[in-house]
Amino acid sequence: MVARTSLGIDKALTRFAILNRNPDDVFIADLVMPKIGVAGRTGKLYTVAEGFRFASPSQGLKRGSGAAFRRYSMNISNSSVYNLEEYGNEFPVDDIDAEFAGDDSVNLREAAAIMAVQQFQIEREREAAALMFSGSVITQTAALGAGSRWDDVGVDPRANIETAIQTIQKATGLPRAALSLCVGQEVADKLVRNDALMQFFRAGNPGVTMATLPQLASALGLKEVIVGGAVANSAKEGQTASNGYIWGKSALVFFREQSPMPMAPRGTGFTFHRSGYDLKIERYREEPRSEIVLASALEDRVVTAASTGYLFTTVIA
């Protein structure tokens, strides 16, 4: 049996890996499901029923002479939401390979840390996309058929976006200025060249051939457009690669709350993680002549308020 010894956190390698984990802003899991640090492994979220911040029944505020003010019930409830699990992967570095690479000014431990974090990020993207682009999780949903997809001639995506916005507003009271759109790279590439939207853009910019993401968000009446461009290989290790976009051909209008307050309206989804244990790189010996670089984290991705999202599937062919 292989002997394993000397497990320990490498703080310098951890900082290096974190600085290099998303240099091109390709991974969006932390954007669409913002991170919340928590103390315990499990925990609850509290909510307040109608009457808080947005939607409220019509009962009036006027106080009659000698009467009491209108008193509302807080209707506080809570539910178990997250259960942290450990995620991670590791890459071996052969001592002799590392020594020879060092002669050429190449640090294989840094390379292993980058590869471990890259693989970690890809798996996190897969999990986030599987949650946020699932019709069984985001139950306010519609599948677009041929003739109504956003890459079909004459189709204006704004009609679908308006349906999503109004559905979310009626369910939650959220203003449209708070809502975002999440799409994959293929969908974004079609949207920025959509014929109906091009007419909108050309009104102020004659000759423009494609829009920017801020322009797209403005045209759709949304806060922002977030694009997932991560690519992953779906083939087994050792087989011919079969690469594809992780975020596929769906589109989600949703509420992204980065800094939630207690009992305030929640965002569509979050990534709960152990405070002070976001992502760490550890190293340990595996004899003979190997060092293992391990990337790990304690976290749980959860859709906390499905009513604040509206999912369109097969938005392009």
C-alpha cells in the first residue's frame, strides 16, 4: 500500500491558485449563485410572509380617531436550506519531473494547483448550470419551439423577457431593475446579432453589426446579462475529447442578490461555504517520489427562491 504523509495547507500555493482561478471571467457559478459564508455544516434561512418590502395585501394605513394603528403579523418562518459537503480533486507531481522542470524554470506544483482549481471550477459550473437551468427546479418555465426561438428570423426576444419579468413581479414584487439574464455563450452570440434587437440598436448607432452586453441588457430592460462561456469535455478520461459549452441553450431571468440581509427577499440561488474555508490547496507525500496537490472546499449550492426566476429552454436551435 502506498504510504501517505505530511498533509498540510500550502498558504502560498492557495493564494496563487485563487488569483489564477478565473483570469478570463469564463466561470460564472459564483456570479449566478453568489457565495455566503456560514459557520455550521447545516443551517436555516428565515423568511417573512407578505407585507415585507414588496408584495402586500390592501388593508390601508389610515388611523381613525381613537382607534389603534393597523397591526400586521410578521409571519416568520424558517426552513433547513443547506448542508455543506466537501468537494475536491488532486493531481500528482513526480519528484524527478518536478526537479527537471525546475531546471527549466517551470514550477510543476503551481501547474498542478492551477489544473486542480481549473477542474474544480468546471465541476462547479456543471453543478450550478444543472440547478439554475433545470425546469424541475425553476418551475416557472417555458420551452421555445421552432418559429419562436431567438435565432429565428423576425423573432423579438423582448416578448419572452417581458413575460418572465411580469411573472416574477407578480409572484414576488421584485422590480425589473433588479432582474438579470443568464445565458450560455451560444445564446449570447445569437442575441447580440438578433435582427429585432439590431433595429433597436441601429436607431442610435447606424451601421452597428452587433451589440455589447450592457447594450443588450438595456434593450431587454434588465440589470445585466451574464454569459457562461466555460467549455467541458463530456468524454471519459483517455477517450477522444467531446467538448461543449456547459451552459447550453437555455436562458434564465432571475434575481441575483450578492449581499443578502436577514429576512430580506432572497436571491434565486446561493453557494453556501464554510467561512474561512472557501478554497484551499493542500500537499502531501505519497511515496515513493510523489507529491500530491489537493484542491478542496466545503460548500453547497442551493436554489433558495425559485419564484424569483423564469427559465426558457431551447431558446436557439
